Amino acid sequence: MPQGTESCRIAWTLSERPRWRLVTLCGLYFTQGLPYGFMFITLAAVLAESGRTPGDIGSLLAAATLPWAFKWIAGPVIDRFGLPALGRRRPWILLAQAGMILFLLALSFGPDPLAHERWLMWALFLMSACSALQDVAVDALAVDLLREDERGRANGFMYGSSYMGNAMGGAGMGTVVASMGLRVGFLVIAVSVACVMLLPLFFRERRGERMLPWTQGEASPQAPALADSAMTVFKRLMRAFTLRSTVVLALVALLISIPGGFLTGFSTVLIVEDLGWGVEKQATWSGIATWGGLFGSICGGFLADRVGPRRMALLAGAGIGLGNLVFADAPALWPHDGFIIGMMVYEAVLSGALYVSIFALCMQVSWPLVAATQFTAYMALLNLSRTIGQWLTSQLDGAITVEGAYALAALMQITPLILLGLIDSKQARRVLGSG
């Protein structure tokens, strides 16, 4: 092979280019955070301004994000099936991104989303299904390609990129939607995803693989082999969940995000409608507050290393519950913008610290033999937890005041924090072995 051809092939290979590998992973995480932030900040504000109730908003967001609760199903599928000649994970990533773009374009050029709410719900549901598939495939790609000495740093940048996507989906897209409309917002997100898609499109995972189905190349011997059976993965996963600590952590993951999901509809209607902020102001400040989540995740990660992720999660979760109680007891301060913005930032910082700590704890508790699939299962339960909270909003809307909603959210925060004390992070490795 000519030397120039070999150099070109190495230059476009993720396994041999650490900086481009990190850029690609961060870009993919950004495209997962962008539509998520758009739905929970900008779209929620638009719906509130158009007269939707907290229950209406909660129901739509619960349905739209439901696929994230079942993304654990994708783990064994991705491990079992694929097109190895194109890369072990890359075909799934490209398929998922193409699907995201398709449904975002449909929302942009199809029926008016606000006039056809069922169409909006189904299009967002399908877009979220593609985004959840991408999330699983990207996590698998990171596990495959990241070296041991770069995983901590890379995870920090990747999680930070997701927060950046959330912030842009709120602050940035809130301005776009306020001036040009909701359809243009969907179009801008579709174009953003398409631009990032160029990275996995033109970079191979490993040397010798095909860039496109019709180009030359073959499966790399260094890539993980396809599993013999998806059932084998499921059986090992079920064995991992026979231990007390793994089951208790699953309950924590299922409960920990319910308060946040429950408050989304109430807080959005309160700020946009009752306090008169409007879509642009609410989305802008919510997006800016998201940067507090980035700060909290970075600091929380360092603190979790020092005091332990379980203790850090307990402290951050208790802080969030206390903040909800303070907010419920201070309606006289709600008309003051400084108080609302301060609470936004406070909640974002502690949420960032809480979830980074929970992620680290999930990694510690997972059995190494099925760590990727088990970790995905925990993440799916976290997503389901938020969906349950949004559904609960639709059930209690009209039966509870905003003050009561925040007080109830504070009480709901207690159970998962108590359960954290029952977890032994080393039980799986001690009882089941490390491999």
C-alpha cells in the first residue's frame, strides 16, 4: 500500500487519533443534549405560553421521552447485531442520527406542531427513540475505544458537552423560537445534528474498516466480536440483579428523578404565565442556569472521588430537597427575578453533582462481565424516573397548589436518599467475581 494512502487511513481512524476521538464523542453527546434541553426548556415554555396546563405539558413530555426509559433493550441488540465491516458501533450511531434528523425535519416542515398535538407527541417520541439508541451506541463506542488513562477526563468532557447541548437547547433555541417560530427551532436542531454526523460518517473506528458500505475494507480483528446470543447477555444481567446492592441501586435510580420530572410542568407554568416571564426570558435564564449544572458536575466529580459517590449523592440530594422546601415556603419572594434565578442556578449545580455521583456509583456497583449493559439499565431507570414524575404531574394537576407541589417533591426526595445507605458498592465484584 502506498505510504500516502496509509497515512490518510490512520488520520481518519478514531482508535488512532485521541483528540478526534474525544471531539467525536463530545459532539455526539452534544447532539443528545440539544433536543433534550429544547424539549424541557424551550418547548415547555412555548406550550405554557400557548395556554397548556402543567398536566398537559407533563403528559406530552412524559410520552415524548418514554423511549429513554427502555433504552436498556438496545444494549443487548447492539452487542448481538451489527455490520462489523463498517465498525462495531458506528453503523448504529449513523442510523440513530439519520433518524433524529428525519423526524426533526418532519416537525419543521410537517403540520403545525402546536395545532396538532398528537403529531407533535409522536414525532418527538420517535426522535427520542433514535436519540436513546444513539446514546447506547456512543457509550459502547467509548467503552471500546477509550484508554484506561483517559476515561475519567473523557467522561467529564462528554457529560459537559451534554450540558452544553441542554444550555443551547434552552438559552440559544429560546431566542431562535421567540423570533422565528417553533418550526425554525426544529430545523436549526436538525442542521446541528447533521453537522455533527459528519464526524462519525468520515472517521472509521479502526484501521482497515469501510468508510461507506460500497467502499473497500473489512471488519477489524481488534473490534469486540458480536455476542453469540442476546439471551446470554440477559441471563448474565439477571444474575447481576440477584444481589441486594444492585437491586437497591435500581430502586434509587427509579425514584431519584421523580421530583425533578414532577416539578417541570408546575415550574414552567409558574414562571412563564403566572410571573409573566414569557418564552424567551424563561428559556434564556433556564439555559444559562444549565451552565451551573456543568459546574456542579465537574466539582461533584472531584468531590465524589474524595468523599465517595454514595455520600456525595446523599449530600446533593438532601440539598435539592431542602431547596424545594425553601421555595414552597417563600411565595412572597417569587415575583423577584433574583430569587427565581438564584433557585434555578442552585438546583442546576446540585443536580449536576447528584447525577455525576449516581453515575459513578452505578459504575462501581455494576458487575464487570456485563458492566455496559447493566450501566445502560440503570440509566434507563433514571430516565423512566423522570417520566414517572411527569406523568404524576398530569394526575395531580388542579388538585395541588404550586407550594404543595414543591413540598411534595421535597418529601419524595427522602426515600431514595435513605436507600443509598443500604448499598455496598463492592458487593458484585466480591460475590460474582471481576470477570
